[in-house]
Amino acid sequence: MTDVREALFEFMNLVCIGISHHTAPLEMRERLWFSEQEIKDALSRFRREGIGEAVLFSTCNRTELYVYDSRPDLRVKTLQDLLLSQKGTTARVSPDLLFTYFASGAADHLFRVASGIDSMIVGDVQILSQIKEGFQLSQENNASGFFMNKLFQAAFHVGKRARTETAISEGAVSVSYAAVELAERIFENLGKKSALVIGAGETAQLTAKHLKSHGIGRLLITNRTSERAEILAREVGGSTIPFDDFCNHLTDVDIIITSVLSDTFVLSVDDIRGIVKRRKASTLFVIDIGVPRNIDPASKEIEGIFLYDIDALQGMIDENLQKRQSEIPKIEAIVGHQVSELSQWYTSLHVTPTIAALREHFETVRGEEVAKNINRFTPHERELVEILTKRILNKILHRPTINLKNGQSGASSESLLKISVLRDLFGLGSDRRDEGIDD
């Protein structure tokens, strides 16, 4: 007898094939990264190859292909070869680095990804939009259908519930975001405050963008290379000040965040003292996220200065990550509930047709046998034979019908396996053959 997974695959021909940070290093993952145009090309090829439905999405940490096809003989290796050859990486990426999930396991995996608990950083808020983009491309290229629409709408529902019903995405888990979150703890309303970002590298850019998204009142940018500072300032709606004398422009700045590569301190103790003397405000909030440090640590001894370095931020990040980890059981409950609903929905698609096919099969047998022997009875007896044999048939099928319907509320694998066995035993859905039974 086929095992449960094979039975599931027969009835729920959903397969997920992919590569992620769990299975491969970055060097291998980037070889299997698909651009938007490459995804469109891949979907077109899948259609030409006769694949029923397909969704493909790709990020820096994962590339995942979901396929739903009615052919029970569709092989995983076929899909692996299609995915690898589409990028021309067959010889450079081993299939051993790919993961594979079937049926409800594939749905469970998608829901975990959509919720953020499978991400490199737990609670990643970007992954859901990336999945949506992949699904939208599938729709636009006529590669998704009835089943994929249901599956991915369920995934989006899981992602939404994860963010609204749990704290899985709350709290900063990056240095740049932690810096802004810390600033919000000190100042209740950033909209009334001004900030200076010293630097224009990746971390400084992210910090400036976070400040803007959190409604900072006034944002200044300075950098050794003035052109880079101007580009960043335009992007975040800020203004620039010269790097050589930025200390003279800080009389009304409330927040200073530094992230530059320097062998010497960008702000010394004397610089900080001078800023404090010229300032009108009483409190100066300084965050040093440079490595090596940009601000003399002794500055924290100056009255009115709150100085935090990257170690202090890392402590916040670790605390937030622990909080996110504690939310995972809640997410898993949401995922489990959604997989169960999807499985019951899918099973219901087969229960009713199977019951109808079973009754049709028995009615055909009953009708044929009655027809063979009907001339042995008088006209009055023939009516009784019809009534009696139909009653017997209803009695025989009553319990199997009840069990199949009730099975929809149980484990999907058990329900689908029952259906699979039933269809195999009675040849439902296939041409009838001579059973070798004669009178």
C-alpha cells in the first residue's frame, strides 16, 4: 500500500523546491537568485513544459518554487532540473543544497516563511511583501490558478495574523533601527526634535531612513564626501552641513548619530563640552554606532549627555530577539490552524465526488445484476426487487458515507488516505474492467 505521503501527493500534488540560508551559504544562494525578468522567463518556460500552476519568488536569503500539478507522475528531479537549468547553474549548484516539501508540508513551510519565523532574522517584515510580489508575477503571467490562489491567500492571512496578533516583528533587531528606537525611548515625540547623522554609508543611510519614517522634525546629514551627504539628504528630505565645521551647527540639535570609518574620534571630549556650552537645550542624545568608535567614551561623564555605543544597542537587540523567539509558539499555532483549514478545504473537494462515484459504482452494479435476472420475476415482483435492492444498497453505503463525511474534521492525511484506498479498491475514476465474477 502507498504510504501517507504518497497518498497526499496523489491527491494534493503540491511541491515546494528551494534553497535558503538553512541549506546553503550565500555564495550558493546568490547563484540561484532570480530577478523579476528572470522569474517571468521561468514562469513562461514552466507553462511550455506543461506545469499546471507555479509561483516563484527570490530574495537574498531564499529562492522558492511552488508547483501544483495534476499529474501524479511528476517527479521532483524534473522540477529541480527545471529550476537549476533556468539559471544555468546545474553544474554549479548541487541538488543536495535544495530542500523539498510535499503537500501539507509545503503549505506549512510557506506559512512559516510568510509569518517570518523561518527568516534569518526572526520576524522579518520584508518577506511577506516579497512573497506577494512573487505571487503577483505568477498571476500576471497566467501561471497561477484555483489552488495557488487559495494557498497564497492563506499565506497572506497567516502573515497578517502574525503581525497583528503577536509581537513577532516588534522591537529593533538591527543596529540602525535600534538607534532610532532608543531615541524614541528618550524623547517621547521625535516630531519636535532635530537630529544629525554623521556619515553616509549603509548603516548611516538606514538610520536616516528610520528617523524619517519615525517622523523626526528636522534631519541634518554630514559626511566627509559632501556629494554622498547631499544624495542621502535628498532621499530622506533632510539638509546637509559641512563636515569640517559641523560642530558649530549643533546648537539646537537634540540627537547625534555617528557611523563613519575613522582611526580617530570624530567627536572628542572637548568637542562635546563645546557643543554643550553653546546649546540651548539641556539634553543631548548621542549614539555612536561606528566601529571603531567615533566618539570618545569619556564624553558620557559630561552632564546633560546621554552617550550609547554599539554594545548598548546590541543589548537591546538581544533582548528584542528573545522576545521574538518567545512569540514563535503563538505563530506555530496560527500556522497549524491555517494548514488544518487548507487541508480540510482540499479534502472536501474530494469527499463529495468520491461519495458520488462510490454510489454510482454500486448503482451500476445493482442495475446490471437486476437487469440480468429481472425476467425471472413477475411485474409486481420486479417493483419489489427494485425497492429491495436499492434499500440494501443504501444500507451498505450508509456507514462508509458517514465515515467519509466525518473524516473531514480529522487529520487530512487520514482522510485522503481513506479516499485513496477506496478509489483503488473499487477502481473509482478509472475505466471499469472485467472483475472476473460470473454467475
